[in-house]
Amino acid sequence: MRPVRRSLPLPSASSALAVGLRVLLLLSLCSRSQAVQAENVTVLEGGMAQISCRLQNYDGSIVVIQNPRRQTLFFNGTRALRDDRFQMVLFTPRLVRITLTNVSVSDEGGYFCQLYTDDTHHQVATLSVIVPPETPSIELKKEAVEGSEVELTCLSPRSKPPATLRWVRNGREIPGVISHQDNGKAVSVSNTIKILVERRDNGAAINCEASHPALGGQKRVRHYRLDVHFAPTVRIIPPQGILREGDSLSLTCSVIGNPMPRNILWSRVNDTMPDRAEQSGNILLMSRLSQSHNGTYLCQAHNNYGRAADHYTLLVYDYVSPSTSPPDFPKNRIAVHPTNPGAMVDVPSSVPYAVIGGVLALLVFTVICVLIVTIWCSVRQKGSYLTHEASGMDEHGEVQEAFLNGNDSRDGTKKEYLL
Ligand SMILES: *[C@@H]1O[C@H](CO)[C@@H](O)[C@H](O)[C@H]1NC(C)=O
Ligand SMILES: *[C@@H]1O[C@H](CO)[C@@H](O)[C@H](O)[C@H]1NC(C)=O
Ligand SMILES: *[C@@H]1O[C@H](CO)[C@@H](O)[C@H](O)[C@H]1NC(C)=O
Ligand SMILES: *[C@@H]1O[C@H](CO)[C@@H](O)[C@H](O)[C@H]1NC(C)=O
Ligand SMILES: *[C@@H]1O[C@H](CO)[C@@H](O)[C@H](O)[C@H]1NC(C)=O
């Protein structure tokens, strides 16, 4: 043996082989060594998380799973912590899996998969909890009054990662002031807008939309209607045509306002309401009118934001019996009969103006006629006087000529003649 060994020419080769063998042994040892792998988990709040520990070359060592506070949940398959939300669902030589139901944000953190061997191997599975936003809520700082600025806040109290809030009106975004507030593990998001409101904005639809990665493309939308307060506007709708004794009258008072005025008050200016006047809601009814009903009637309404009134002047005309009316009719049209002016126009006040106008026209016409006649007469008179004088006094020829030529020169002299 010894000579053989000595005869070996390459002792260095033998040592190389030994090194190689040792490397092989090490490699085989390595490949046979146990290992554990953990996977990160992301889950929706309230959902179920699966925490898996993958094993390699499991040889029956103890497997320990711990929560982020390093409390042992399971000791080689046996429950260690009293929390029924955790269940061991799988224990095979390749995979150990536990589940956690009704996950909350406080469950977030690193879960330890640990293998007790000669040297301790461990891996951490990070659990992340996603909190999708609820439908946001809307807060109004103070009530909206026409002509003022209204401050609206859209609020999403909890989401993770933070939700995106947008105000939308008629498909257009209204830019607002966004603020984030960390409350524990979730985030509170708000978006505040300020808009100037008019009464035409009352009832306008405006939405706040929350979007979030956990909702996909969907949005949680809060619908809102602007409630713009304004003082009332009152208008009496007058009856058509004229009213005569015996007719009945129904006056409607049309009121708008926000809030809608609850009471409508009918009254008569400087007088009491007639006995036969009846108010039903916003309508004033008067049957069998008489001239004692003449007067100014007021409709008034108010709310917290102001008051308004409108008036109507009632004039009751004489009763005209149907048999006598037709022959009277044409006459009334021409010479306005004071007791029957309705035959002319609805508005009685225009009758005196027409009469005055006519009389004035007549007067002007007469004055013009008188003037023309006077001028004509005086011209004729002066003409004869001038001819008469010219024949007697030749020095005045210049004057005569001036007059006959017209009004061009010597105004003073001419006036003298005319007077
Ligand atoms: C798991 O999550 C932790 C913390 O967020 C991170 O550092 C690590 O790289 C993640 N591991 C994998 C495999 O994604
Ligand atoms: C740990 O549990 C596994 C699976 O039940 C078992 O095969 C193994 O022997 C246990 N190890 C110890 C040390 O009890
Ligand atoms: C889930 O957990 C929350 C608190 O985190 C609790 O209020 C709720 O009742 C639980 N739901 C169920 C079904 O256990
Ligand atoms: C009511 O009376 C007042 C004072 O007498 C007077 O000034 C006013 O014109 C009257 N109004 C009507 C509509 O008659
Ligand atoms: C009522 O009004 C009508 C129309 O102006 C008038 O003719 C009549 O004299 C009035 N009557 C009274 C009592 O004022």
C-alpha cells in the first residue's frame, strides 16, 4: 500500500479532489437545510387574510407563527393566542397557512414565520389593510341665502390610502380645498368649496364623488341639492276686463319664496275688508260686487328673509242692463259717458287725457286760424296805407320797396308797419 501511495505522482491532485468533495458535501448539506418563505398580503378591511409560510426541506422542526407584537399565534400547529379570528388551515411539510378573518387596520404589520432549528430561520409576511371610503357626507357651514357665499364640505372620514374627493356640478368639477387628517391608521379626507348662490340656484343638484383604488373605476357619490333661501316675491294676478256691480271677483296672489311664506295676508288700504270677501289660501273671493267694494287691496307675505306686497285697485262700475246696453254702446264710444267708460278702454284714467287732448288740438287750430286771418287783414290794411302814403311822400319810396321785397332789411321799420 505504502509504495503504491508513494508511487502516486500527483499528491496535489489528491488534495484538490478532497477540496472538491468537501465542497460537494457542503453543497448537499446546504440543499438539504430547512428554510421558510413568507409572502406579503394586502386585504380589504373586514375581509380575510391568508398568511402563508412556505417550507423547504422540512424535517419536523417546530414552526412558530407570531403576530406583529411578537405574540405567538400558533406553536407548531397548536393555538397559543386566544383570538378566534386566526385559524390554522394548512400544515404540510411544504406549506403552513393561517387565516385571519374580519381584518382591521390594527392587524396591520409583519407576521413572523419562524423555524426552530439549530440556527433560527425566520421570515416576515407584511399584512396591509386597505380601507375603501364610504359614501361621503356633506356639511353646510351656514344656511345658504341668495347673494351670499355658501361653504360646503364633503367629508370621507376613513379611507386608506386616502380617497380622492371631487365636487361636480353639471358634469364639471368645482375646485375646492382638500385636507387630509390621519386618524390612527386610516385617513380622513375633506374637500371644501365656496360658491356664490342666487335664487335660481335653489334646488340645483351638486354631487360629491369619492374614488379609491379599492373601488376600481366606481365612485361613491353623495347627491346634494342646494337650498337657497330668499325673501318672497308677491304678485296679484288681476282679472280680465272691467267689473260691474253684481259681478264676482277672484284675485289670485302668486307668491314665491324660500321658505315658502306660510301665511298670505289680504287687506284693504285705509279700510276694512268687505263683509262678502272670502280668503281661501292665496285667493281672495268677492261675490256680488258693489261700488262699496271700490278700493285698494293688498296681498302681503313674509318669511325670515323679508317681506313683500302687491296691490290691486278695484273699481266697480255701474250695472248696465243687457237690453239698454246695445243702443248706448256706439254713443259711449264717441262721447265718453262718465258712467260707462268701460266701453272705451280697460284703464279709466286714459279717458280724461283723450278729452283734454282733443280740446287742446281744437284750441291750437282755432288760434292758428285767428292768427292767419289777423295777419291777412293787417297786410291788406298796411298795403293800402303804403300806396296811399307813397303817392304823397316820395322820400318814403325806400321803405315801400323794403316792405314789398320782404323781411330782409330794416326790421324795426317793418315791425312798425305791422303793428
Ligand atoms: C413586503 O413588505 C415589506 C414592507 O412593506 C417590504 O419591505 C418587502 O420588500 C415586501 N416583500 C416582498 C416580497 O414584496
Ligand atoms: C410539529 O408538527 C408537525 C406537523 O404536525 C410534526 O410533523 C412535527 O413532528 C412537530 N414537531 C415537533 C417537534 O413536535
Ligand atoms: C369585525 O370587527 C369589528 C371591529 O374591528 C367589529 O365591530 C365587528 O363586529 C366584527 N365583525 C364580525 C362579523 O365579527
Ligand atoms: C290712505 O290714507 C292715507 C292718509 O290718509 C293717504 O295718504 C293715502 O293716500 C291713502 N291711501 C289710499 C290708497 O287711499
Ligand atoms: C267706484 O268706482 C267707479 C269707477 O271709478 C265710480 O264710477 C264709482 O263712483 C265709485 N263708487 C264709489 C262708491 O266710490
